[in-house]
Amino acid sequence: MEKVKLIDKLEKAIIESFPNKDSNLQLKIITKKVSELLDERLSPDRVRKRLNKLEKNEYITKKSRGIYALNPIYDFDTEDGEPLSLKSEPIEIPLERRETHTLELRAAIENWIKHFPNPPHLENTYSRFSASVKKCEGHLLFDDLCNHLHASGFDIFDKWENYKDEVKNLEIFENHLLETMKLNISKIFDKLPIRFVNDYTSLYSDYQCSIPRLVLDHILKDYALDLRMKNAQTDEEAEALNNEWSLPIDFIADPPLLESGDSIIWGHPEAQSPCWQLLRIPKRDKDAFMQGKERTIAFITHPPPEIKSGIRELADKIERLDQERENMLKELQSSLYCQCFSGECRYLGA
């Protein structure tokens, strides 16, 4: 064993946050324990930076995203030479207590499964996705699950973090597409102070325009349906998908002009089903609208190739996320069959 002298109280607290030399701890747990030991509220970022330094010196190893362990070849002393009280072997926890805790962890897993969010698309917005993530991670034992599932051979937490990161990237990609489409429409109606909105079922104020959102959603739905048809496992599934029907883009592109007080709405009334509204303007701006109407219809029916290819790429990304979600749910369901989870646990004292 090599002796290592720790140079400050933060490093000492980090090392002492590990119950023993065989512990595997998540960053959140380390941060909480270090804050308790120092009686000071520390940010995960500050603790992570010091962990990275200790990892660079090979005193700490990073087993996976957010999971750290001590390097067993080292013994640690304080600056004055006093050894830290780390046990060489894990504390033995009675089987009955571990089994009871496993039941509690299963409840956390079942909560995770219940609220596991679909990737954002037509039926699920990014805000709903975030709300579902909070419900999953809001369970009191969610952080503790990371230790137990990882120690029991389930790498679901790495996949979960990657899933959330991919959804963030998906939102960035989608917003880029929408901004490109908005720029196109703004150039067509350069004489009108267009304001873009996402709700195309009802426009309440003049100059509201929903064209980019409507076009993206409509084309995305068609691409997504094509992908699902190609991936259909049975003839019955393919037939059911074939019966899903959506309005042709040509029909959506040229709705009637409706009068509403001093305004004109280009779209269908809310009382009609299906209902969609593309643009609302004051009656005084009708001539400016008519000048751009045909160009707008052409844009809706034949978006630029980079937009269509971007929406197809968006559909592919959503399809991959759907598959990732399905695989993660299978892994979580499988974990429910564990009779007794392994791993370190601050609730059991080991």
C-alpha cells in the first residue's frame, strides 16, 4: 500500500465520504456527505472539480458517469500524518434489512417506470418531458437506486443520462429547423410584423402566425408514420398503421379567409374539426397578405430540401429515442426481479 497525504480538508472530507475502500458512490451522495462533514453547503460542481483532480492523481477512479470509487492501492493520511478511518471490508448488513430495503427500491423503480417519459413529439411536448423526468427523479430513493442498480449489473443510469442529453439535443435541432422556417416566412411577409406561435388551433391576436409549427408537425407526422410502417412487426400492426389518416398538405396549405371583427383569419374556425389557423392579420393589411399568399402556399406544399431533410432527420432521431426508451423500460422491468440488491447504501449504514 502507498501512503498519500491529503493537502486540505476538502480532499479529506471527500475520502471520508466513502464508507469503505470498496464503496461506489454517486456524485450527489458524495456532495451531500462532504457538505455534512464540513458543515458547509457545497455545489456538485465544486466537488466534481476536486474529484477530477484526485482522479488525475489516480487516487479516485471514475467507474461510470457520476459513479466514483477509491483506488484500493492507496492508504490516506491527513497532513499531520493521522490515518483516515477507512475499513478494508464492507460492513455486513443483515439479509433481512437488505431485503426490506430492496422492496423500498422496487417502489422507486416502479415510480420510474410509471413516469418514464416518451421522447417529445406530437403527443409529448418538451415541457411535459421535463415534468415527467422530475416525477421520476423526485422519488426519495432515486439517487440511492444509482448505487444499487450499478452494483447489481444494471447500467440504466448511464443510459438515462444519455437519453436526457439526446432529448436536449433534439430540442436544439428542432428549434433550429423552426427558426429557419420562420426566417423564410418573415421574408415572404416582410411588410407585416409577424409573430410566431406554436398553437395552430386558434389565433387570438393580429399578426400571429403558426405556419412553421404546423408544417413541421404535419410533415413530421407523415415521416414518423412511414418509419412505423417499415418497422411493423406483424401484418395486423401494419394494417392498423395504414388506417391512420392525415390531411394532405395541399389541403392544409390553402384554407379560406375568415372575418373576425376587424381581423382576417387564414384558416378554419375553431368550431370546425379538424381546425387549424395559419395567420391572423388586420383587415387593413389584406393587400400585403395577398401579395405573399401564393409564395406561402408554395412554401407549405414544397418546403426547401434542407427543411424536408431536416424534418426527416428529426423523425429518425425520435424513432431512435423511442427504441432507447423501450430498451430502458425492459431493463427496469428486469431489475424488479432482483431479490436483494447489491451496492453501498447510506440508508443501511454501508
